[in-house]
Amino acid sequence: MAKKVDTSNKAGKIKRAAAIVAITAATACNEPEPELVKPWQPEQKQYAGDAWEKAYIIPGPGAHLAAVHPKQDMFETLADYLLYQGGGTSGDLNDSICWTKKNGSFVYDGNGKPVIDWSAFAPGMDPKDGRRKHTSNDITWKLFNSPAIAKYVGYTPTSDLFYEMPENIRVGIIRWHVEQAHICDSDVVNFVAAYCVWGTGSYLHARTRFIQLYGDMNTMLKLKGEYWVFWKFLECRRDTFYERNRSQWGRFGRGWNNGFAQFHRVFKVYCKN
């Protein structure tokens, strides 16, 4: 005679398992879905210097530097900005970066043409076209060949490395400039100073003008706020740059003005007050 199997316990287990599955499914349905991380968006508002920006900026989405937009990391934004500002690799003799200067002024020959400073060019040839260049990924040979910068970043300057321009070296050179520009308690104002160092090797002219007009920067940060100091310091940078390059303003001034205005557009959003 066949042995009788007791299925009551088995049936109970199946029922309990089914109930657990149902409860788990219901709980899962009630759990909120994880929130998607939204990309960083700066606050959109009007600024006192917007009219100044508009007066100098070259309008249009295709305009120089118009493609640069603020990122959450201000240093990354600066690295993007400087690359877009200077472009790629160049040996253009019409670029004043390779003109001879004496006592702060450009030197011209008997025909009124600028005297070329060949030490501004890398000694070796660019392997892409066999020509000497003074700029690679917006880094000039003079900057790249600086012993202080090379030591800070950690490389030996050679023509081959200059033309290759690894990203870690380009970013390291920018970071060196930022390190030279701690002049007040505001990071974004210090970035204006770094922008001065990048362009002319010093922030002293612009800073001196600001102090003459308004007083101590940290004091004005407390009295007027971070944005006001940022804007006025950038104005001082533009004005002193104009005074020192007045003879070239007719040729390059519109582009230089656009650079200052675009800097205002991109970096004003980092001002806290």
C-alpha cells in the first residue's frame, strides 16, 4: 500500500512564501525612486555690471568665448576659459606675444613693423608642419620655459613636450598662476588677479588702480560685497590694460574688450553677495 504524504505543512509554506513575495512587491512599489542628480545651474539674476558687459561683448553664439559657460568647479571654468581665449597652437608673427618689448613698450623697425623676439618661440620645430611656434594650447613658450613654473608643475621643458602639451601640464601651469594671485579674502576676486598674471605677468597695475579709487579690497568686500569688488577690479584691469596698450587698441581692442566682458559674464555667478 502506498505511503500517504502529509501535504498540509508544504501548502502552508507555499502560502507564507507567496505572502512574503506580495508584501515585498508592494513595499518596493511604494518606495520613492531615487532622485536624479541635476546638473549644476548658477542662479540667474541681474548684475550691476551687466550694462558694462554688454557694451564690450561681441554678441552672438558664435562669438569668441561665447561657448564657455560656468561649471560648478571654478578652476575648471578658468582652464576652459583660457584655452578658448588663446585657441590652439600658433606661430603667428602678428601676435604681440612675440614682439620685442623695451621698458614696457613695443620696439619697431625703420618701416614701422614690430621687431620679432625669436626667444619667444620654441627652439624646435612643430612636428605637424615643421615650423617654430610661440604658443601651444594657449601656453606660450616663455611660460612653459619658466624654471619656476617647470619646477612647480614637475617637468623638463623641451620643444617636443611643448608641442605635445599634456593636459596635466597645461592645467598645472594655470594652477601656478592662481597660486600667485592670493590678494584678498575672495576666491573669485583672486581669479581676476590670476587672469591679470596670465595676461601680463602681474596684477599690480590693476590692484594699485583699485586701491587708489576705492581703498583696501578686504574692507570693500565687507562694505560693498563680493560682486561689487569683482566687477570694479575687472574694470580696473581693463582700464590699465588699455592705458598700457593704447597704441595697439585700434587693431586688437575690440577683441580685448570682448575678453574682459566675457570674463564678467562667466565668472560673476561665483560671487556670493
